[in-house]
Amino acid sequence: MAILTIVKHPAEILEKECKQVTQFDKNLKQLLKDMYETMVAADGVGLAAPQIGVDQQIAVVDIGDERGRINLINPIIIEKSGEQTDIEGCLSFPRLYGTVSRPYYVKVQAQNMKGKTFIIEAEDYLARAIQHEIDHLHGVLFTSKVLKYIDEEELEGYEEQ
Ligand SMILES: [Zn+2]
């Protein structure tokens, strides 16, 4: 078990296009495990590899629903529809929150830790979390999409991604 250090903005790694994963080995499995533990320890619902200083297209998401932990490797959004606007935060921007509009539904193609391709469909909050993490893999930060920043007192209980 290892809790990794979360990279805070500003940092170059947070604003670059991450590399595709090509090696599906035990190092990747360990990295996913460490990322998940780091995310849980930080009370987050998602974490992307650049947030722990790793330049690779890897993210973990767990919004605490029945789907549990979702590992996303080389994810691509292949379909999206609708719209939702809600408050977001980010583990790389402590104590910063703002409203962001995103598609309500996404269909994502990704690989699992063994390199097997799968499709995941998500709506609402899970779709938001997945899109937030995929953005990280392309150097896109939620601050570039914030419509309005929110004061900390207004948001008791929002989790960071
Ligand atoms: Zn984030």
C-alpha cells in the first residue's frame, strides 16, 4: 500500500497530453492500486495519473455507487449527449470549486489493467467524474470550464476529483 503525493496546480504535468499506455504489466496493476488508495485517502471520487506525476493515460474513478472502482486506461469518449451543470472540485486545486457544464451521458471505450477493451456507459454524476478525469489525461483542467466559482461555505460535502 502506498499513498502517493498529489500534484497541485500549477505544474507542467497537469497541462500536457499524456502518453498512451502500452505495457499492461504488474507495474501498471500496482500503480492503479496506489492511485486508488491515494484517491480514497484524499476523499476524492477520481484521480488521473498526471495528478500523481505520471505522464500516462490512466485514471481511476469511484463515486461510491454500486459500480465501485473503475480503472480507465487509454479512455476515449465515443458518444455523449445531454447536458448537466453542477459543482466540481479537483484534488489538484485544494479548496477551489466551481460550476461546470458537461454532457449528461457518455459512452467511453477504455482498456482494463490487462489491456482488454471495454465499454462503459455513465450518466449524471458518474459521467461528470469520468469526463473530469479524461480531461486530465489531455491536460485540460476544470478551471478552463468553470462558469462560476463557489465559496467554500456554500458547498458542505462536495468531493474532489
Ligand atoms: Zn481533477
